[in-house]
Amino acid sequence: MLVLNEKELKFISDNLKLTIDETSKLNDILIPLDEWIALNGFDENDDFTAEGRKAQKMYDNIYLNNI
């Protein structure tokens, strides 16, 4: 069972269109989240946007809370 808080679940369902259930694996979330960050998390100078920083922090927290 994955450990996710409500903000993480909302972001995942709103932005990644994933459904989290008891059989979900960590990489089922981290890979699409990483792809979202790569596509949406940077500005024209390849610096993190505010949303990108928030998503990267979420990625880090999800990883650390589930290893």
C-alpha cells in the first residue's frame, strides 16, 4: 500500500489522470509524475516554474515515504 497524502492524491488524479488503488506500485506514480515535470515543470530557460518545484517536491516526498 502506498503512502500518499490528500494533496498528492488530488494532484495525481487532476494532472496525471491516474487511479490509485491497493495494487499500485511506486513506479506507477513516479514515472508519469517525472514525465509531467519534464513537460510542464520548466520555463523557457529550463528553470523550474512554481508548479514544477511543487511537483518535484511531491515526487521527492512520495519516493521517500514509500521506500
